[in-house]
Amino acid sequence: MTHTDETTSWSLETQLIHGGICKPPAASAGLPTVHPIYASTTYVHNSAHALDQAFNGITPTGEQAYVYARQGNPNSYALEDALKQAERGVGALAFGSGMAAIHTALTAAGLTTGTKVLASQDLYGPSIGLLRKVFEPTGVTIVLADLCNERVSSLIENEQPDVIYLETLSNPLVKVADLDKISAAARAVGAVTVVDSTFTTPYLLRPIEHGIDLVVHSATKYIGGHGDSNGGIVISASNALLNQARTYATMFGAMLSPFESHLMLRGLRTLALRMERQCQNAMQVAYFLQKHSAVERVHYPGLTQHPHHALATTLLKSEHFGGLLSFELKEQTREAAYRFMDRLELCLPATTLGDVFSLVSYPPMSSHRSLSQRERQQMGITEGCIRLSVGIEQVEDIIRDLDQALQ
Ligand SMILES: Cc1ncc(COP(=O)(O)O)c(C=O)c1O
């Protein structure tokens, strides 16, 4: 390969095109502590033979090799490697969004014509949309049920699903799924388990340690953490599922770009600090809201009254119950919810969660918008329900803002 050699015999026009093409720095020149952003769609190798080998993803010396950025690039690989280790999986894949990660994970899990998925009724709205609009028309049977229920094992035995799909903590009522029970029942019927762990992150819970097959995250949330990049991750407990997912991911082409991968990896470095603070703040906010005269009920697994408090205590990191909670206004109307949101001065009324800023959303307007009021009521989501993703601000400021908006 001659591209990086001195090429002074080329014309000026050609030199302008080929000059400055990447030469890996020699160790003696000093290596950067942070991965450079590899804004390259393709990779040149030393020989045609080496390029041929790189198509298998490996160099002759056994290192990770790159050919074309959609199939992998050093920045995504660095992020995947960090999350593989954090989640205790065998490998990970980075995607352009959480939805792209979920689509690939469910396809890799085997959802196809003639198969059945048992999914949580409390899934994030567009995830239910994905099942209904993308998988159901291909002949997949969809059963939605409460998977945070005591009787989840017998439900799995009765339904005999091929795939089970749920979230670790439900949205917006923060119900807790018993992953050990679910994975044991799934193994007994030969079902593949897919768990969305966006709300818990590997800092609070590692589903693979509880027998789950595929873990997905909307990295847009806590992993990125700063509200400036969209991404998704799939982590696999087995090489067979990882290879399936990689094959589909490459074909679907929903990969994370090198630049976004860089941002996600930067976010990941402060995940533990942010989660620590967010869990502490959320607990304080839950205590405050619980006593407020304008609040009917608070849903937060850190409160002893929460129906899954005991399970949360054994499943999640000790004394950490997540940064997300919801509460119901005494005045159970949309008007009261809008009035509350409009009066906020610090907490941002915006549709996402897991950022460093506190964020408020109204599920009937956002995540559960496509459901009727009756369907929402059946799920326990009232017209006065507000979701709060607690940020890393001083907790006194968050509480002061909530208090003045609730008056
Ligand atoms: C639990 C959960 N999973 C998946 C998603 C989808 O992620 P993204 O918006 O990155 O596609 C979201 C988005 O809010 C979510 O809350």
C-alpha cells in the first residue's frame, strides 16, 4: 500500500486530494488518551490479502479489523467494548437509536412468521408500535400482558412464547420486573429473553447476570446523559445471538456514527457519578412529593409503599432505585397537568429522560399518546400523571421548582 508514502511525483491536484491521509501515530510520537474520531467510511489495508482477511473482522495478528464503517469502526467498537464489559456480555453492537437496537434485537431473537412474542403491556409506546406495525404484519403473534405480575411464571408456561420482551422498570409507573423468575420460566419453554434496561443502566442492574439473553438500551438516555446524541445498544449473552444481531444490523444499516459513538463513550465515563446523584436526588424528591398536599400518589420503587419495593431492594444496586419517578396530581385533569408544566422554571418540560437536567413529561401527551384514555386508565395511568426524570442539579433547587409549580 503506497497511499501514506511520500508521493512528490504526483501533480499538485493529486497531492491536494491524497495529502494528509491518516498515518497511525507511532507510540514514540505520543498516543492520544482519548480515541480520535475516525470520520472514515472505508479502511485501507497493507495488501489485498490483508483486506481479504479484514472482511472477517480480524487482522493477521488477531486484532479488530475494519473495512467499511457501516460494518464497524473504531469509535463504535470502543463503545461496544466498554458496554460489553459493563453488562457482562460476550459482545455488543451500537445503533443510531434505541428503536433501531430494539428492532435488531427482536429480529435476532427469532421474531418471524409463525412465532409468538410475549411482551410487557407497559412497554415504551413506540416499542409496542414496532411490534404491531412491523412484526405483526409479517405473521408474528403478539401477546401483551403485565409481566411485573406475581403470576408471570405460569403466564409464560401457558403462553409458550418464542420471545419474551420487557423493560426492567416500567414507564411511567416504575414497576419492577423479576428478571430471575422470568428468565427461569423462559428457559423452561425455550424462549429467548430481550430486556430493555434503559432506565436501570449497568450501574443499577446487569440483566445478563440474571439469565437474560439480550439487553438493549436507548443510549440517548442515561448512557449519553447530556441530551446531545441519539443512540442504541444491544448486548448479547451468547455468541450465537450476537452473530445473528450483527448480520441484521449490517443489513438494516442503522449503525451509530463515529462522532455519536465518541459522544456516547464520553457520556459513559461519568455514568456512575450521574446515576449516583440522580438516584439520591430522586429519593429526596419522592419523599417531598409524597407529603405534598397537591399530590395524590407517588410511584417510585425506593418508597416502602411501592408494591415492588422489596424486589427492587434485592434486584437493584443497594439503596439505588433509579432517577425516574411519576406522581399523580390531586386534580386528575389534563388542564391541571398543563398548568403545572407551564409554571416550571427549572425542570424542563420535554420528551426524554436520563439527561443531566431534570425533565418533566406528561405520558398522556407523549409516551402513551397513541392509547385511548380508557386504555391508559386500565394500565393505571391517570389524567393527572406526571413523569419526572430527576437530573443532577442541587436537589433543593429541583424541589423548590416543583413546589412553586404545584402551588
Ligand atoms: C425505555 C425506552 N426504550 C427505548 C426508547 C427508544 O429510544 P430512542 O429514542 O433512542 O430510539 C425509549 C425512548 O424514550 C425508551 O424510553
